[in-house]
Amino acid sequence: MPLNSQTRIVLNQIKELGLPPLNELNPVQAREQAAMGDQFSPKPEPVASVKNCIIPSSEIDIPIRIYTPAGNPPFPIVVFFHGGGWVVGNLEAADSICRTLANQVGCIVVSVDYRLAPEHKFPAAVEDAYTATEWVAKNAASFQGDPERIAVGGDSAGGNLAAVVALISRDRNFPSLVYQLLFYPATQYGFDTDSHRQNGKDYLLTIELLVWFWHHYLSSAADGQNPHTSPLLADNLTHLPPGLIITAEYDPLRDEAEAYGMRLQQAGVSVKMTRYDGTIHGFVGMANVLDQGQEALAEAAAALKHRFAIA
């Protein structure tokens, strides 16, 4: 279907700002400019408790933010990884999504501020994402969480990290995850799907920007063949947690995300895929101005709530 009117308005508003594409900036400049997109995010919902903490690790201390809802503990937990192509983004970028999930699901959300490229190339972000998830499982009781009900989630590059953490957790037999929530995840290094060709020019996330992100994230093209950067290339996708994959019609990453969902289903993993027609990559983070962003968050919250109730 054509772009819906709300998405078209957002694209026009961004175009009218006259800002250069992120891929024409250096990473520091790109981070500063990306932070300006907060105007499209919902106003922060009040949450019963929001606390910034540090996870000590052997590599580097990892900042996290713990969102705790009202209610009776122990609470299920979602470990969430923000998007931004592994190069931009921070705890603030995921703040509105995390608040909404905490309130609508009635769960703790632990948002992870993993190291960014190119200062810290692959596998730094993966190591931080898994270390944080492992820490959450071992220390859940200390912040009113239930170690038996832990899910991972993320958007875009964060969705990639969530999928990879699920793979690593299975392979290391810890922690036992009950769900994976993937908003339009990157699942394979490459730029040659139909959705790349159809949507790689006019809808914010361009092919040039994708190449820029991957170039900063990887040390070499060979790293792109690693299942911990490209989970779609993993030989074995059995015994992974069930999940929800949300995609957008006008997203270059649409096909690889849906291909990952199909491979999970073929491996016997219970995965639902929902494509939101008429909108673009990043629409969930634009829930302040896109009704479909609100709808996707409600769908995700309902899926998590259902899974946590039976886990």
C-alpha cells in the first residue's frame, strides 16, 4: 500500500529540517544529530521507579537503566537494547519504549547502554549485551525481578543484539530466556534483498546509511559472516525462545527480518511476524506522531504479558 499520511508528514517534516544524512557526518556529529529525533518520541510516561545503575564487567562498566512498574514483585523482566546501527543511540533513545513496555506489561525493563562503534567495534556490543543479560539473570532478586521470566528485546541494531543474545544464551545454557521481541531487526550483513532495492533510498534508512553503519561496526567484511553479527546465517536456530518480529513495509531491513522469522519457524520456534504496512523503519520510536507506533507497542506488550503469564 502507499505510504500512510502520518508517515508522509513525518518524512516531510524531517526533510524540511534540512539536516545532512548521518552517513555524511562523523560518528560524534551523527550522535548529536540523532538525538534531535526525540520530538517524534512520546512524552515520557511516569513509571513507579526509574533507576540508573552500573554493571561492573571485566571489560568496562556497563550503564543500565532499570524501569520498575507499580505492582507486586517479583516482576518479569525485559532486557532491552536500543537501536542506532551500533553507532548512535543511548539510554535516552529507548526511554519512551521502555517506559511504555514497563507500564503496559507490568514488567521490569532493563535498558542497556552498550559500547558503540567505531570506538568499540564488534564484538564489543555483543559482549556488553550478553554480559548485561547474564547479570540480570544472576541478580534479578536484588531489584525485585523474577529470574525465571526474562525476555530480551530491541529495535533495529538492538533487535539484532537481542537475537544474538538469544543464540548465545542457548549455546551457553544460561540464562534461560522465555521470549525475544524484535522490532525491525538487522539480521544479515548485506544489501541485496528486494526490500533493500525497493526501500533503500527515500525512507530515512538508506542503503548508504546502512553501509556506513556496518562499516563502523565491523572490522572486516568477514565479520559480517559471523552468526553473532548476522543471526540469519546461524546453522542451528532450534531451541530458541519464542518471539515476535515486527517489520515495516517501507523498511530496507524488512526482508531479512522476515526471513529470520521464517527460519525460526522452520526450526520449530514459535514466532509471530507482523508487518505494518504503509510505514517506515523506526516507526515504533515515533509513537508520538505515528498511530502505528502505538499499535505496535500495544501488540508487543500484549505478547509479552501473555508469555510471562504462562512461563
